[in-house]
Amino acid sequence: MVSNKNAYEIRTEILGMAQGFVMEKFNNLRSNWENSTSRHPETGQLLSTKDAPEYPSSDEVLREAEKLYSFVEDK
């Protein structure tokens, strides 16, 4: 059985995909940053948060969603 999604369902799915992409990128950047940042020799605590990647904003997610949606819109 073929399931046809309406426009709202498609946009919701694309928004979820965009959030996943943005968060995956953030998590990779954060992991790389943590692995390259100095730690306290005894506690292992990070010594500085300088240059740490910022948590993605909702605007970043929406921009990514718009890019994905424009691909779907263009036939």
C-alpha cells in the first residue's frame, strides 16, 4: 500500500531530518573539540571552553530545513 503524505507531514519529516543533520554536525564538532582540548591531569576536567562549538540555534535548523525543502519543491 502506497502512503501519500500531505504537505504538513512532509515538512515535519524534513524538519526532523534537518535537526538530525545539524545536531550530528554539532556533535562531531564537539567531540573533535573535546579530544583536542587540554584537560586537568588529575581530574580530566576540560581546562577551557574557549573555541567550543556553540549549540545550534533553531534558526540554524530552519535554514537547513529550507535547503532540504527547496530540493523537494524543485521538480
